[in-house]
Amino acid sequence: MAKRSVAALPRNYELFHAALSGRNSTLTRDMAALGTYPDQAMLDQLGIKHHLPGFVTLAADTVRVDTARSISALSQSLDKDIGKKQGFAEILRAFIARLEADPVVGMSDFADEARCLRDAAAIFERQERASIERMDETLAELGRLHDDAETLRRALTRDPVTGLANRLAFSARLFTLYEERNPATGSALALVTVEGLRAMGERHGQAVADRALKKLASLFRKSVKKNDFVARLSADEFAFLFHDASADNAVAIAGRIRAAVEALRFALPERAFTPQSLSLAAGIAVSGAATGSTDLLAQAELALQAARAAGRPDALVFSAAIGSRTGKIYTPHAA
């Protein structure tokens, strides 16, 4: 970046990493097309085009400005239209008043008044058509801005590789758990590590790991109920939030997911006849045993550490015994 005179901004590091990682070939080509010394505006346009999280704030600002401008233009147009309608109404009232004041008005005078009214009506009709066209154009523009805002929202809350919710979306969902639901009704959090996935990427390349991630994501979506939640938290870690589930239920679900993952086979480069398999380790915590969302997450993390330390993929529920083994670092606390 320094050689290309690019500012050392966090979003620029994100852009260059995404371009050089090879995950998005279109982004790589677009970056190369910028030339040797791209200016910041060009880099920002490219980051926004590919919906990189670090550039979402810039894009959101643009959407806000464009939305405000469209609404302001619509407001001004409506003000003008109201004035025109009031002007036409005045002409109508004057015509009616003339007829009421002089019932025997002469035909020539009546014809003149009627012609003025006809001309005013024609002008008003043209203005109304133009107003409708402007309204349609503004509504179309607002629709486009709404779509842009939705795209930005997804970029902020979705993992780009798997399409699952990301850590930000997971944190928001976990935070509301203790606001929206009574923990006594029972929810369970399972933090899961895909064992072998990180090594797969290191040995065979990120593209191979990304294909495995997409396959896993599809499996995870099918493994949870409609009102449950699954998110990708890091390279090989996922979170499942099961509603109306006890610790035993969560262990059983985690076991079924692990069995389904272990049944998958992932093709590796130059190893067509020796595909690789993966497995899961899971740490589970239940909402009723935690003082808040932060405490629930801490318990699940400790349970996951214990499960991985067991030496084989397993699912463990947080318990007092697990907490006591890590007593120096675990203290219950509310969110």
C-alpha cells in the first residue's frame, strides 16, 4: 500500500486483503484496473461496489444524503402542486361567483369566462400529468435507495462466504434474548468449532476451505428450526441459538449436526480418491443458568474449551465443574 501511495486506513487494508486473497476474482480484476496509484475516491467506490463492511458506512452516508435530497425535492414539488391547485380553485370559485351574481350574464361574456376556465383546466391537466410523472420518478428513486439500504444492511450483518449471519448480527440477537424472552422458558447457546477446517485452508488454499464452508452453511441451515439462529463467528467457529430447548435437547441437536458433518466428504486438489472429512466440538450453555447474554456467551466459550481439550470432538454443557476448573478466569456477570 505504501508503494502505491495508499493511505494506511483500516478500510484500505480490508480492500487490499480482499483483493489479494483471491476470493473475489472480480474484485481482484477491478483493483488491478485502478492502476499503480489509485486515489482514495477510486478505492472507496470499489469498496462500496463490492459491499465490503469497512466501506458500508461511506455507502450508508451516500444513501442518507440521496434519500434526504429526494424527499426534499418531493416536498418542494408537492408545495408547488398545492399552490397550483389553489390557483385553479380560485378560478373556479370566481367563475361560480360570477354566475351566481349575474344569472342572466350575456352569452359573449359567458363564452369568455368559459374559455378562460377551459384554458386554465388544460394547463392544470398538464401540470397534474407532470406532477404524477415527478411523483413516479421520485418513488422509483426512493425504491432504489431502499434496495441499496437493504444491501448495506445485509453487508453489515451477513458473512460474505456463507451468507449466514455474522458476529455483529449474532451479538445483537444474543443481546435481545434476555429482553424478548423469559430465560426460564429455556434457550440454549451452542458454540461450535469445525475441527479440521482451518488446517484444510492452510494446506489446500482458502478457495477449498470456502467451498467447504458453503457446504457446511447449507447443512447448518437445514439443521435448525425456523425460529432458531445460526451465525458464523470466525474462520471455523459458529454459533447456534436454540429456542425452547433444554440442555439435553441442545446436546442431542449438536450430536445430530456433528454426525451430519462427519458424513460429508470434501474433495481436495489432486486427491480425488481420498476426500477429507471434518467434525465438530461444541460448548453449550442454557439461558436459565446465566445472568445475562454476556454470561451465557462466556459459559458456552468455557464449555467449548473443555470439549476441545477432551481430545476428541464432543459436545459439553457448561457446569459448575467446568467453571471451577477455570475459576481464575470465569466470574459470572450480567450483560
